[in-house]
Amino acid sequence: MEVIPAEAIEAIVAKVEPSSTVVGTSGLPGGLSSWMTTIEVERSDGNRHRLVVRRGRQPDAERHTLPFGAEYELLRHLDAHGIPVARPRSFDNSRHILAQDYVVLDFVDGTTRFTTDDPIAMAVHMADILADIHDLDATHASLPALPLQVDRIQGWVITDLARREPDPSLREDLVRRHLDEHWPPPTTERCLLHADYFPGNIVWEGDAIAAVIDWESAALGDPMADIATTRLDLRWTFGAEVAEEFTQRYLSVTGRSNATLPIWELVVSLRPAGAISLWASDMAAHGRPDITAHSMRSEQHAYVDDAVRRLRASTPDLTP
């Protein structure tokens, strides 16, 4: 990770917490797209607090995620409407301190969870928070401009992935055959989507969700796009029963239709195409060496089979 110079750290803190002094810094895992640096500060009352500086690994013009300014405005909106997020403190695109855009957030105490004694309770709470996110007014004036998820998927799955050889281990030819007939899905309600709502992006403190993190892929679109993503990740991590409990809880509290869910599940099933071994290796780092490329492929196959079965039931003339 590129280290932020000490003088830049001092300048960042002076801008955000001018009465605080820097105690130390450390790196945080920031995913594939961002560097994350934690700054511990001591406030004038003697209490200590941590800030997080988030900046792109790639030049801003080459990032395929939300601009940091849009992410900052989105987090402000979410925080103001009671969604648990890392509180946004500052956005800077002046290049006076760092030679790139960056945001400063409050550090959120807690942990992500890939193991739990009660996965169903965990899934139910996840569903409730996602319902709250989807219930926000997606046309609110304080929301930044966000991409449409259907356009993003058109570029990513339908166009970009079609330029390479299909991944036979995920039965990609089968999935694409059905997508050719059913993509795009019918237009439905347009909601604010997180677009990567899975256990790795949820911070827990005790039995409560302390923050939903990593909003860089947020978009507007069909709420079933988010449900499909979470369902596959929950299947991988906790099994099909937990994924179904999550889904039924969400549907019961929102009253939304899941008619388009099978189409979005087919799209989501291709997210790990060509990379499932890499994804599986990351699970060991989260304390789940039992989740392997083999087990993930098996669950993906069952996930696709279930989606195709429900899609065929809703359209009897669907070819096998």
C-alpha cells in the first residue's frame, strides 16, 4: 500500500479535527479498488478516536466505481436517514494534500462475520436493514447522480464477459442461453441499491449491524438485484436455508414482488466467472477454509438450477 506521508496525515487531521493530535497510523484491507489508512487521534479531552482515509488504488479517471465525491454525498444522505454507515467526515479533491481525491470517514468498531451461532437471526437482521435502504426515496434531491444497475450489467455481463471464453465450471453457456431470452428484465420499481450486500460488507457490534460499508458500487434499480447478490453469498457462507430465510423476511416486510428475481440470479451467478478459485482463497482469510472453489461451484450450480426452475415455471415455453 502507498503510505501517506506524515505531513499529509497531519494536514488531513487538521482539516477534519483541528483540535486533535495524531497518535499513529496503520493500513486496512481496502478491497481491490481502494487504499484504506486508519489514523488514530487524541482529542482535546484526552479521548482517542480513529479516522479512515479512503483513496483509489488506480488514478481517479480509471476507476470503474463511484467517484469519491458521489460516495461521500451518498454516505451523508444515508447517515442523515438513519442507515448504519461509517459517518462521512470530509471529501477533498483539491490536490492540496494528496495528489488524488479521497474521503475521510469515522472508523466503525466491530467485525464482519463469516461464522455465527445463529445464521438465521443474522440473515433476518440483514434483510431488515436492506429493506430500510430500499425504502429510501431514490429521487431525493440530496442523493448524488448514480448509475442504473441495468446499464451497468448490460456492459459488464452481457457485453464485456461475452468477449472471453465462457467458464464451463459455472455452466456459463446454460446461463447465457436463458439470459439471451430474458434479459433485460421487465422494468420495476427503481430503488437505491448497495450492489454488493454480503457478509464482508456488514460490520457487526454485538447482535446489531454497526455499519453497511463499501458503497462504491451503489446504483439505482430493481431491488431484486440486491436480493440476488445476497442470496448467492449467503448460500456459499451459511447454506440455502439461510438464504431463503433472508429472502422471505425481506419479502414479508416490504411486500415487494420477486417476479424478476430469477433473472437477476442468473446475472449474479456469473459474477465469479473465471475467478472462483481466487474468491474461494479469500474465504480462508475470513476463517472459512471449508468454503472451497468446489463447494462454491456446487452451490452456484444449485442456485442456477433453482433460478431456471422458477423462471421456467413463470414462462412455460422456456427452452431447457
